[in-house]
Amino acid sequence: MKSFRPLATALALLAGLLVLGGCGGDDTSSRLRQAQAAIAPTLPAPYFEDLVTEAVEIDGDRLVLRVRSPVGDAEKTRLAPGFESLRASEQGELRRLCALPAIRPLAGTGAVLARRFVDRHGKLFFEVELPARECPSPPA
């Protein structure tokens, strides 16, 4: 019996860690749902020029803002000169999401912020993402 005690203790400790680990995931899921619920009523909203942020979705641990171009063509745009510069520019712009009050609670979680750019037919131009933990901390 004495030889089973360390094993039982180790198993109990492991079970406790798994439960705590699961709570973190549930916390992320809960915060993602809260962020989605706060942002959804504000949509659709203009994004830039003719682009419109039309929806916010949860995809696993990702909060995805779908941005639609009403006139663009994803296939043609991906072949255009400067396309990679556009994508890089949007990657940088993603940090601005961190300042939104609905996004701030995600900063300490495993959530990922994403913007998915699609054309009028739903074809993907590109997607950019940023782990929420990389958001700058708000000033104290």
C-alpha cells in the first residue's frame, strides 16, 4: 500500500493541474464570447475606404473580424504588385485592436486576434493575426 501512495499523490496533482489548465481555456472562451457580444452590435462598420467590417466570429481560440471589399477581386488582387506590402501594413494595423475596450480583457489569455479580408464573393484576400498576449499593456 505504501508504494501506491506516491503514485496516487502524483495522479491527484496531475488531475488538479489538468482541471486548472481547463479553467484557463474556459476563461479564454468566455472572454472571447464577451468580446464578440460587445463588438457584434457595432457591425457592420466602415473599415477603410470602401472596406466594411461586417462580422465578428469565434474560430477556436481566435476572434476573427471579417472585412469585406464590395468591389475587389481576391484572385486579381493577390497577383497585383504591392500585395505583400498591403498585407504587411494590415498586420501592423492589427495592433490597434488592442486598444478597444472589448479586446482588452483578452490580453492575458491564449486568444488570437484576426482580421480576415474577403471579396464580394467571400473569397479570401488574406488574413492577419496577432496573439492577444502581444497587445501592449494599457497605461497604469
